[in-house]
Amino acid sequence: MTPLRRWTLALALTLAGISASLPAGATTEPCNKAPNSGFAQYAGSTPTAWNLGVFSGSATSTMAFTEYHTAPPSVRVSVNTPGDINLRTAEWPGALPVGPTSTYKLTAWLKAQFNARAALRVIEWNGSGVQADRFLTSNAGTGSWEKLEGTFTTGAQTTALSIRLVHHISPGVFYWDDVTLEPASCDLATPCPSGNCLPAPTSPCASDGIMLAIRPYVAQGNIDLPGELDDWAALYLDARGGGACAQAAAGRWVTRLRNAASKTVCDSRQGYSCQIPYYQQWLAGGIISHVFAAAKEFDYRAIPTAPDVPSLLSAARSSYAQIREPQDYYCGMQSLQGTPNSCMEDFALTASGFAWVAAMEYQKKRDPSFWIQKAQGSLSNALTSMAEGGSNGGGPCVEDLTLGAHNCDGTMATFTPTRYRVIGLDHGMENPNYGIGNMTSVASACAGLFAAGTPCQFSWQQETVARELFLTAQQRTSLDGCDWDPRGCRDWAADRQGQPAERPCDDSVFLSLSPDRSYKPQDFPLKLFYEKRQISGLLDAATAFQFDTYCEPRTTYPPYYDQLWGPNRLAFYGIFGHDLFLPDGQPPSVGISQPPSGATVSGVVLFSVNAADNNSVTNVRYYADGAGVTPFCSAGWPFDCLIDTSSGNVDGSYAVFAKAFDAAGNMTQSSTIYVTVSNPH
């Protein structure tokens, strides 16, 4: 068992307030029933309790010490000709004892060449008779470590089983590591003596069933981008929820980070190139927002991830810093010659990504100023009129009503409501939910900047854009505020061609959906953001157009948008654009990192903490008196204090602790450390 697993269990038991001793007379089943789980015991080229069974085809196996998942070694299986080839545990009579009609989860980590397929399989026994032969899951290799996982329920007569790691389809080289077979849930009243399983979630986790491999892309465009956004968002939702789901999400998140590290994709919006780095593709700001918001949550909750996570996040940051803005070559004023399309989406979502990188940098006490400036620049572009954006793209269309339809010539410098209107222009449609949806990305960027200790600052022109997008949406709604006016918007392309151009003000045209399956006005819970930003002129409008009150219950949804449009929309609309602007009741976490407890110090002494918050820590105070009444130092970010102990008579022993405060005034007191001040005299 690795130290990481021991610590994970200890953390789970500590949080649950559970004693590590069994009640008198209690019995428990070892949680990990897989023998020699990490292949740490071996003889020559064979791991103890395992063997390579080759019943057809040809293959060899050996121990591998340079390729492994958590610790060396792993088992390397080289398949020349696929067939009935299994890296397996003992069969009857040496099979692993299990209970009848009991649910188990088999997990193994695999690294295989691209598209080389392997599988998990169990053979169930009752005495010498085979009760069941189950293929649980298979996986096509990506060249990175991935987790294979399958859950099954044993038969009523089953008493034992054998594990088989199967190579029946593809030739190639396969590395196996960290195999576990454990009850699908653990009863915390009888803790697992092996310390290898966690309490089962009380309900399904958001990230259950996500794809750990990065989806394939095709030259025609990013057809799987919604799925990628949903999977990263599901990991963030679990991280934010804490508990067993956050523990499970941490491993899945690390696997996805590793798989994305060197991935390149095809992107139709960037010249049909198939060499676009994963974190520079169209709308990569959404991916980066989820990745770094999750990283911040794991760090805040002290949920362990993996030693290579800092380097993976550093590489992601470096790549994302080079993202093209806008990513879409064909948006902005130049698009007016064909299918008009605003660049606001690109800029707003890119700003969100920069802001959440800044939030994580702030929490880790690294200078976030570069990322803050990048976010502020992208926000400015998102809230600049298309005409003022010029070749850089700009934000929404500001239509000059004196020039007739089909122009975006207006600027905010000369804006008046009687002459101009601000519209969300998406794929040739006057689409009010496009503008409001992009304001959600603006809100997400502001939430990230707030978490980075920086308020979101808007110029009056940018504030006017936000206000007008809101008012345009309100004007295009039905009387109850729940539906778009079915004849409230125009299709510019159809209008130009002399065809009927009146369209519903929703996504139903572009997505080929019936209007009842598209966005509704109140499906954008942005009201709190607008109120907190004090966007001018909206007090009356806000009472008539409530963003955060949902309309009739839905039974059907657009693709990827189930359960309030899936994890990506739930994260952006429900959390980044709404919940993070609610009153904050969660306290920060804090621990003194310097000096170490028990240290003897002299001269100038550095006092430092590791502090984190669900939003942001704003101040840390250090105390050396038992009551915590008078701090000897109070510090803003990065919360360090340099204290000169050489002046005055301060030698002696001290009990020192710190108090961390967040922006809402929530406070947490650290554990006490003990230091001795001893200066030469």
C-alpha cells in the first residue's frame, strides 16, 4: 500500500470522525482482495501470486522498473499475436475468496500503445466449477496511464474468483499496475484493515462514467468539444462538493491531465489545422476554467492528487498563455460579408480561463499579476463593440439603426439607446441568449479574478454593453419571462436573400431543435452578478426578468444539456455565474509553514502560512499570546511576516498560531506551533 493511499484513508476517517478500531466482535472483509496489488513482490520476471496464461496467440511478460503508475515495478506484457492471453491470479483451488451476491469493483491501471486494446475479466468459481465468466470493460490505449474500472455482482453460488487482465484483440506492449478488487462500498463502522478503499458516495458522483481518454478530433471541426467540457466540468463539480466524490475525482482529474498534456487537435476555426495544442483550441478557456477551478478546490480541501500535478499544471498554463485571440478566424467585422458572427464568445471564455489560472496562482502564493492582466485584456475585448474591435474581432454587434439592418457599425463611444441597439450576433442570428450566455463567461472571469484578490473593473462603456445585452434579452421575452418571443428576432442571412427572416429568439434554428428544447430566458442565473456589479439602469428590469428563477420543469433537453444542460452549463451558469456571488459562509484553511514547530530561531525570522479558501484569503494575523487578542503581525497576500527578534529582550519560548480571514470575514485559526527565540548576547 502506498503512503498516498494510507494518507487518503486517514484523511477520510478523520473527516468522518471515525475511530480506527473495530467494535468488539465485528468482522470485516479486506478491502483490497487483489494479491500483490502493486506488483512489489516478484521472482525473476514473474510477479508473486500472478502468472501469464497463454492459451492461444503468443506473448511474454517481465517486470518493468522505468514505466509504472505509482511506484516501481509494473508488469510489461508484450503481445506478438493476440489471443486468449491473460495476466491472471490463481484459479481454483487458489482463487480469491468472495461472497455470493456481493458487489465488487475491479480496477487496474494500464499504459498501452495508441489503439492497443486490453480488457478486465473475472472468472467466478464454486468449488472447481466455473459459475460465471465476465468481461467487465475494455480500453483502447492512448500512450498514457489510464484507469480501467468495472463493477459486478457475484452469482448466488459464487465462493471465489480469479482476476484476468486480457489481451485478446491487439498486439503491442501493455504495462499493468495497481490492481484492486474491493467491495463496491465500504462500511465505515468496520474500517478496511488494508486501508485501500474509501467510503462510498451517498449518491452518484458527477464524474462517474466520464471518458478518461481525450476524445478524438476530426479535420471537419471540434465535434467532441462539448463532451470534453462536460467531463472537465464534472470533475470540478465533484471537487467542489468534497467528500468521497472529490476523492474519486482527484484520480480521474490527474489521468485526464496526463492524457491532455501532449495532445494536439484539429480545429476548423483556426484554418483547419490539426496541430493545435489541446489548451489552445477554440473555447479552451472553458476547459482551463474547469481544470484550474478544480485544482484550487483539491488544494483547498487538502485532497491529495499526484507528484506530477504541479508540472502538468505548469505546462497547461504555459500552453494556454499562447492561445490565439480570438480563436475563430472568421468572427468579427469580416464575418459580415458572409455569416455574421460575434467574437464575444472567444474573448469572454478566454478571460475566464486566464482568471481561474490567476486564482490558483494567488492561492499558491505565486504572483498572479500576469494572468490578471491577461484576463482583464480579454474582458475588455469581450465588452468592446465589434466595430471598435476591428481586426482583433471585438465583442457584440452594435447596430446603427439609422443605417438600416445588417450592420455592426455602432460604437459605444457614441452610443445612445434611440440610435443603436446591442445584440448577440451568433451564426447570422439575432440571438439574445447568445449575449446573455456570454455574460455568464464574463461573470465567471469576474469570479476567478475575485478569487485572485482582484475586483472586476468595468468602464462605463463596458457596463453599458452588459446592460444593453440584458435589456435586449428582456425585450425579446414573452410576458411571463419564461419564453422567447417566437417572432422577435431576425435571421440576417435569410433577410439578405429576401426569404422569410423572422425566427424564434433561441437556439432552435441553429441547433435544429424544437423551441421547447432550447434555452429559456430564466435559464441564465445571472441576476446576482448583475446586482453585485451594480450594472446601472437594471433595477426595474431585474424585477421583470428574473435570471435565477427557473421556469416549467424540463423533460427534454438539447444534446449534452441534460440536468440543466449538463456539467459544463451547470458549472458556468449555476456556479461561476451565480453561486460564487452568493454570501460566502465557508471559512478558509490555514497552517503555519515557517518556522517549523520546535525550531530555535534568532535574528530576522520569517513567519509564513499555507492558506486557502473556496474564494480567496485576504488577511492573515499571527499571534503569540494564548488568547489570540493582539497579533504581532498582520499581513495581506502573500501573508508573510519578517520579524526581527534581535532587538529588545524577546528571548524565550512561544506558542504561535495564525488566523486566516476571507473576503466575507470568515475566519479559521491554525494549529499552534512552538518556537524558541534565542539570540546571542
